[in-house]
Amino acid sequence: MAIGVSAPSGTQHSGSQHTDYRAMSIATTLFFMWGFLTCLNDILIPHLKSIFDLNYAQAMLVQFCFFSAYFVFALPSGKLVEWRGYAQSMVIGVLVMAAGAFLFLPAAAAASFGLFLAALVILAAGITLLQVAANPYVAHLGPPETASARLNLAQAFNSFGTFIAPFFGSALILTATQVSPQTMKSFSAAALETYRTAQASSVRLPYLGIGLALVLLAIALALVKLPPMDFTRDIRPGELVENVAHESIWKHPVLIAAAVGIFVYVGAEVSIGSFLVNYFALPDIANFTEKTAAKYVSLYWGGAMVGRFVGSWLLTKVRTSTVLALAAVVAGLLVVVSILTHGPTAMWAILAVGLFNSVMFPSIFTVGLAGLGPLTSKGSSLMVQAIVGGALIPLGEGHLADKIGVHHAFVIPVVCYVYIALFGYFGGRRAEREVEEIEAAQAAAH
């Protein structure tokens, strides 16, 4: 997932009058890589769940460890960017990601779920640093007035990475024939260890290749002289501006509501994606094998990719509050349809949710920042840290799935979409009124 950002009021851009296409092409590769690796978790979850005979709550520790990194490492990453600069921080971020990918090799050799989680934490720490550095860097690679277009392009490559990752994971990770939990219980301790090691070995080649590709990308980043950036105050996660006239972000209720919106949106999107393989394997849904089900997960993320392009056009024609509220209502209704039905109807309804998810993150982010002026940086940091919803909500859905089953545990995303719809309508309208009042006051002053 990429973070959409825009320049805060009062921030001076140091971008050139012309976009640096060479640097832009390298930066979009970074967006692609972290989207690819983030979505690959949706394939790892059912694979590790089967290998280690985990319940759903335990399997969701994959997303908990991964998305907690946004909360834990955002502030330290901001400090590192301030110390080493944007270009060097991107190199460091890619190398940290490579270290996490290489840690999958001993994790597979030892067939250790704990080591897999440790590898994911390191991988996610690198991605967090990359997000901290790359988003504002891309925004400043050219004229300020085209910053949004550059970020949208970079995010499209991020979505492309999430689209193809399930195909990659299906072909290279979900390769071995797995036995049922009942059969595993009949194994001796030695036989069980041998089986788990053999099953876990399927991640070695993919993550070795990913690690090597990341090292090569880091070398390319280090060798190519990227244009330096001399701005020091921007909206990167973790970069908190000083108090402006003793104002506090906590006095802006729309911003606080937007942070909750980011929390539940990311939680809902990740929860659905994390359970799709197991959901489609259910006899009353599609009865797919994990390998087949993984390919369909691409349609969920592919819908988000298509929706991003459609949404970019739609948001120029319709109020953000209206688009956000309607998208959340439709997404919630689609999940309800999936809960209440079976077979192809349930499967295609849940897949269609991805299309309507696409506009939610940038819309919530935009509404939350509206009218903040010099506090934009602090508000942005708050909302980026709210991505921790991707760690906590899937864990809650995992606990519920263990009690009532995967099919009906999707009620949790429904609740999330209800909140987003209400925020879109009421919070969005309020933010739009506040912006109109500010613009009217400024016009009157002149």
C-alpha cells in the first residue's frame, strides 16, 4: 500500500521545473516492490497456517507483525531520513528489506514460525523506511503542481505489485501437496518435523530471489546519482512540526475521525485479503485448492488497481465526501451479500469489494488534512501511524473466525465500512464547509 501525500500549506517545494524521469523510474520500482511484498503475505498466511497447524488468530500474527511496523518504525524512520537524507535512506530501506527476505531462508530450514514472524518484522521495517523516504521524494521530483500526478503514477505501480504477487506466490510457494490437520496429528515428532521442513522449503527460492533483487536494486540506487533534496520540513511520517500558535491536532475533530477511518479502512482491506484463500477453499464457497484460490486473490487487488484509475477521474467530477460515502456503502453491502450467500455469488461479491476499496485511502487522507494548514505535517503523521489497524483488526477477525467460522467473521469489515460511510458523509461535508469558509475569509481579506 502506498501513502498518498500532498504538500502542506506553508511548505516550500524544492522540486525542479521539470520532472526527473530517471529518478522517477527508480522510485516507481520501489513502490512496486513494497506493494508486491505486502500482498505476498496473503499467500504466506494460508501456507504457514497449514504447515504449523495454526488457528486463524495465530495465522493473523503474520499481518500483526507486519503492519505493527508502521506504528513502531515510523518515527525512527523519520529521524533517520533527517540524519542521512532521502536518497541514502531509500538505499538503507531496501537493504533492510533484503535482510528480512534472506531471513526467510533460516526460518524455512528450521521450520520455525517465530523466525518467519521475525523475518516479516525486519522486512516491514525496511518498507516503512522506504515509505517514509520515497513518498515525499517523489512529490519533489518535479514541479509542485504535478506532485499529485507523480504520486498517483507511483501508486499505480504499487497496485500492480499487489496484483501480480498472488500469481507469483501461487506458482512458487503453494507448490507442495499438503496433508490435512488430522493426518498431521498422526505423525510422530520426527515425521512432523520432516514434513514441516519440506513444506517450509517452498519459500526459500522465492525469497532468495526477492532478496537478491533487492540487493541489486539497492546497488543501483547507490550508484545512480539521484537529485538531492534540500527541503527539511515536509509531511513524511514521523516528521512533526513545531506547535503553530500553540495549536494542537487534537482540536481538529475531523482529523481525529479521519485517523480512525484510516485505522478501520486498512484493517478491513487487509482482513478481507488475508482470509480470501481460506474462504475460497470452503466447500460451500468455491472448494478451491489453495493454489487455485491464490490466483483469485489477484482479482481483489486488481480491482483496487482499476478502481484507483477510475476514482482519480471520478474525484474530479464528484465531491470527495460523496464518493467516499457511496464507496463504503457499496463495499459494506457486498460483504453482507457474501456473508448471506454461498457459492459463486459469495465469492464474486467479496472480490468486488476491492474495486470500491480503491478510493477510500486517498479520500480519507484528503478529508483529514483539509484546512489544517501548518498542522498538515502533524496530521499526516497521525494518519500514517493509524495504518496499525492492518495489524489489529485482522487479529480480531482471526479470533472471531475461530469461534464462528471465516464466512461470518466478515461481519467485522462490515462494521468498518459503516464507520467509513458515516465519516465520508458527515466528516467529509464538515471538512468541505470548513475549507469553503477559509477560502471565503482569505478572499475577503484580499
